[in-house]
Amino acid sequence: MRSTVNRVVFLLALIVGVTAPQMARAGAKEEARKHYDRAIELVDDGQLAEAIIEFQRSYDLTKHFSVLYNIGQVYVSLAKPVEAIAAYEGYLVGGGKSIP
């Protein structure tokens, strides 16, 4: 039964032209978006320590440099300058020339 399901999923992926890594990336991106959105809600509610956790989870899934900027901002609000600087440095390195 399980092998039949695996074959069907594989065939569907072939039909729509999506590979397993692409499906995994799409799932990770969706999960990262959920964590990011939750982090924004937490910031709005003043739950900054919890927001850091959600931003970090989002970043861990996608490694998108822009999340590091948000992390830095929250660390500034928490009066944690060392952590803020580390996050901003990661943001600048990761963003490279795409940051004006």
C-alpha cells in the first residue's frame, strides 16, 4: 500500500514537473512563512522573546537574509546590542549587493 502511494506521488510530481527537492523547498518556504507571520503577531503583542524564536525558526528553514534584519530589530528592542549587531552583520553579509 505504502509503495503504491509513493509511486502515485512520484508520478504526480513528474506530471506537474515538480521534483522532490522543489516540493520540500515549497513546504519549507510555507512553514517559514507561518513562523514569520507568527513572529510579527508576537512583536505586535509585545512578546519579543517569543518573537525571536519564531523569526529564528523562519530563518533556519529558508536562510533568507532579510529575516535577520527583523531579528536584529527585536534584539535592539530587548536591549541586547551584541545579539543585534550579530544579526545585522548576518543580514549585511547575506544580502550583499542586494541591500542598498
